Amino acid sequence: MTEMLTIVKQLGQLSRDLDDAVNKLADLEFIAVEAEGDYKVAFAAVFKSAVGSVEDRKQIATAETDALWRVHGKAAAAVRLQKEHIKALHARIDVGRTIQSTARAEMQLAGGQL
């Protein structure tokens, strides 16, 4: 019975961790959108004001907005990593439920009460 209680507590904690991870994902998504917007607006402004051929203006805009591009890329990466963390939490919850079901079945076979 102690094992079952431990499993239930662990599943409860995993559920809370999942809620926290989903909330963090929402925050990261907003950050990523803002970072992408900052980069695109800055790139467009530099491109528009640069002189030379289209390719020259692209290169100038790329060079001058490199820092914003990196912020945007890191924000997008943080979103992807958080999504992977959420997938891992779902997998851990599934494993915990399987363990719980197995423990419950074993207790029933042994004649124990739930």
C-alpha cells in the first residue's frame, strides 16, 4: 500500500510539473513572437534604408540585425526545448500510470484492498 501511495504522490507531482511546463511554454511563445517581430522589423528598416543592389541590401540588413536574429533563434529554440520537456513529462506520467495499474492489479491478485 505504501508503494501505491508513493506512485500517487509522484503522479500528482508530475501533473503539477506538467501544468508549470505548459505555463512556461506560453510565456516562451510570447517571448519568441516578440523576438521574431523585433528582428523582422529591424531587418526591413535596414534593408529599406540601405543602398546598392538587392543582394547588397540583404547582406547589409543581415549583418546589422545579426544580434536580433540570434535572440529570435534562441527564443524559438527555447520553445522547441520546452515542447520536448512537455513530451517527456507526458511519457513519465504514462509510465507512472502503467506502474500504478500494475501495482493495483498485483494487490487485487494478492487479495489486498485498494
